[in-house]
Amino acid sequence: MVRCKSCSAPLLANTNRCQYCAVRNDVDLQAKHDFSVHKQVSDRICPHCDHALQTIQLQLDDALFLDRCTDCFGLFFDLGELETLLNYAVNEVHAINLAHLDNINIDRYRKNQPVKYIKCPVCREFMHRTNFAQKSGVIVDSCRAHGLWLDSGEVTHLMEWKKMGGQLLHERGQRKKLPVRRVDSSRESDFWPSSRPKEKIGLESDLLDVLAYLVKKIL
């Protein structure tokens, strides 16, 4: 359980403001990855607080630069950066724990949360609200041209979701939706004489029959 760094009271899921002492607690990125402040002020604007974001650098295999708000602690990921962080933070998963996935989403689901459309920190156009990977339980604000905005605590939610097999479950569901490739019977009939069903043709005569049929077609 995450506790307030000021008074040690338990923090509610997906929030960093303590309900007892009202102190804001930053996302504990240091416990997950080393990071440093790259730029105190960037040219990107927090969609909630309407002031400049700070750019931080995470020390992964390669440097990863994220923009965060120093007030609400939301994070903005350029295209592909969230997937990079999740792949680095969570090792390859081979099992799906459905019960634990349900508990994660129930525990972290924020009831009575008003629906609010926010603007992209880069282009300042309104972003789309989508459930990340359809069933993760994390509603992200996305700009197709620039990236994703996650509120405080939602990165941890996604890490837990992936660790319990959420992404694996999503990928299996996507594979089931792929269309089944079917053989076009009309094209197949061009290579087999209609007078002799192909299932009745012996192995020894298959090649000769097909060649004879093709020669007849050419002449």
C-alpha cells in the first residue's frame, strides 16, 4: 500500500493528494527508474493546470524524456514512449491472472470522476479519451499526432495491469479478431478438371492430369 510521505496515511488509489493532511505526493519514479530534471520549463502546457511542463529524463537502456506537471504530476508521453517504458519496467509475461486483473481495476477505478476533455500539451487541440488496450481500466487522453497524457498514478496502474497479464490478454483478443483466410473456390477450379473431382485423383496421376489440362487450356 502506498502511503503519504508527509503523514504516512494510506493514499487512495490513483491519487497523490493525502485525504488527511492534504499534502501532494509526487509519483515515485525514483523507486522504479533513476531520473533527473532535464529542463525545468518546457514549451508544453499542462492540460489541467495550464502552465509549462517540466522535462525529466529516465535512465533506461536509452534515455527517455517525459514531460510532467510539477503541480498535478500528470505525465505526457510522445508516441511510442509509454510502450517503451512498460516494456522496460515489466519483464516478459507468460500467464494471465484474471482474478488479480479484476482486483486491480476495482481498486483503482475512480468512481464519480467527471468526464473532462483536455487539450494536447503540444498542439492544444482537444484529445480523444480511450481505454488503453481496450480493457486496461486506464482512460488515457490521446493525440494522434503527438502522444498520450496520463494522470498521476495511472502509469503504476498500467505496470500492474501488464504484470498480471493484461497486455497478453489484449494481444490474444486481437489475434482472434484477425480475418480467416479462405480459399477462393472459383480460382481453384481453374487448375482442376471439373469432370474429375480432385479428391478422387490418385497420387500417381495428379501431375499428369494437371499438365494435360493446362495444355488443353493453352491450345
